Amino acid sequence: MFLHYIDGTPEWLPILDALLDEASTTNDLDIVTSTLSIGEVAFAQVERTGRTLDPAIEARIDALSADRTAIQLVEMDQVIARAARTLLRAAVAQARSLKPLDAIHLATAQQMQVAEFHTTDDRLKNWSDLGFAVHDPWTAPAIQKP
């Protein structure tokens, strides 16, 4: 989700802008993510394809994770790490796809008892049985809830 914001993906940018604005200006929405996101969101697609790094893009990435009014960063601890391992083991037993970093994000969501998990990764949408809905990012009135 945050990569789409940094990339300015036309399909997702209006929704992500609305979510970040709502989270930073109201008490109605909390955006929660693992500190792992800081390492995952390292560059924009244009930097990767052009093999040229832009300091302005890095500053935008830093500003995103620094805005604590919009985004709450959760440290990965042993509780989350063990929960992620449990999810990875369950994925094997259930023949479901799950990568270790995604398992950490899902375990963080479980630990924080979120109501919803927003992702554009279709593989993760198969994990809506963890006590929270997993679906595309949305906000009213930008789009209707799935």
C-alpha cells in the first residue's frame, strides 16, 4: 500500500491520500504498520527501473513514516515474530501462500487487534480468517467499502 503512495499509482493515490488525511486530521482512523515497512519502502518504481536514486523521493519516504499523526509504527517483538512463524506454519499445512514479511504484517495486525487490513496484494486477501477483514484500501466517499 505504501509503495503505491510513493509511486503515485493513479488507481490508488486518491484513496491513500484520503486515508492519510483522515488519519492525520481526525480520531476516526488509525493506520498501523510494522516498523518493517520502513525497510520495505526503500525506493520508488521509477528509481528501480531507471537505476537512479532521487533524494526527493527518499525524503518523501521518510516523511511518510515520520508522520506519527497519520501512521502508528509497531516494533516487531518476540510475540509478533512467534505469531508470524505460526502463520507461516499454518500456511504450509493449509497449502496457502504466505511470505515471511507478509506474515509479520499479518501478525502485527493481529497483535494490534485491527478491524481491517488494507492491501493491494491479492494473495493476502485469502487471510481474512484472522479476526479482521483483508481487502483493498478504501475510504468513503472515495470508493465504497468492498
